[in-house]
Amino acid sequence: GDTARVPYGNKSRETVIRYSREIAEFLCEQNVKAIVVACNTASALALEDLKKAVDVPIIGVVKPGAIAAADATVKGRIGVIATRATVSSGIYEEYLRAKRPDIKVFAKACPLFVPLVEEGLTDDPITDSIIHRYLDELLEQGIDSLVLGCTHYPLLRDSIARAVGQDVTLVNPAFETARSFKALLEEKGLLSETKEKDGQKPVNTFFVSDSPEQFRSFAGNVLSIRIGAEDVKVKAFVG
């Protein structure tokens, strides 16, 4: 995680591309076999550039999320909540209408959601108030599906679900991304057949650009696993 330079949602396209390339190049130095760009903003603004810059298979989260939303909607009226940069890019509209030209897309930037999540206010009256401030106008448009177009937003899923009601399907792009990534690895012959290799269980290593202790606490709560100090490496992602 680029903890020193987040959030990306208020950065320019040029800056997001530069940051993303620095991180992708660093990951390639670690001999990764494939990359998931697990950030909607970076996927929206930098993915095509990254595909040209690295020699390993790479996938973003926007296209899989759009496909899932197009499959989920009945009325063809889809809401998208995301960062300002992702909304301004228009990429969700592009992918959704490529799959179903009749779809109407209503996008809303929700810049306060990320800091609420980072501060642990996922279930708080303040958060509920801000959610309604952002989403009520989308509900007025009669949406029946809502894309959680930022990887922080699923952590607000319960609060968002209360606000939008049971008639609106919440779409988390992460699930479709995981399925698409597995298919990509199978296609390239890169999918591991077992969870162990040579008797060794896989090891998780997390790289951050700043504040490793804060990352350990936040990620440990989100992932519900213990992340040891030795599992987090501090690295400035600068080429």
C-alpha cells in the first residue's frame, strides 16, 4: 500500500500514472507473476499505461465491477460511487454501456468515505449522515444496483445497505475481480495447483511506503488475520 501518498482520488491523471508505474516496477523487481491493481482510481487512470510498462499479466478492478453491475441490474439504472478521479474519468459508464447500451449510469463522488474508513468510523451516526448526504440523490434516480467503486467502500457495506434498502443490489467489484484474475492465471498457465509448494505454505508479505504500524492495525482488522511486524516491509516506491 502506498500509505505515504494516499489518497489517489484527488490526484491528477499524470500523478496517478507516475505513482502506479513506480509501484508496478517495484513489484516486478520482487519477481511477481501477475499484478492486480486493487485501486479503482489507479485502474481507471493508469491501467492501460501499466499494461505497456510491465511484462507480467495485469488486471484492474473497474471492468470486472462493471460487468457484475450490468449482470445485476434489472431496470438498467445503476449508481456508481467512487473517488472524484474515478467518477471524472467516466470509465464505469464506458464499460457498462459497452456491455449494455441501454443502461443509465448515475455516478457520485464520495470523498469523505475513505477517511471515515481509515478512522474506523464504519458504523457511526456521523457516517450514516454522510452516506445519506451522498446517496439520497442517487436513490431519487430509481437505481436498483450500486457499484462500490472504491476498495475502501465495501467496509461501509452494512451502513450503505441500511441507507439504500433491500431493493438496491450492492456490487463489490472485488468478487468479480478475483474470478477474472483466476481465469487470467489459468489462461496463462500461472495458477498454482495447491496451496503449498515443496511442503511450504505460502507467505504473505505486505509492502507499504510509510506508517507500517498503522497499516498492521488497519489491515489486521480488515483481513481478520494477525499480521506480524516481519510481514510488513517499508519501501518508498520511487523509480
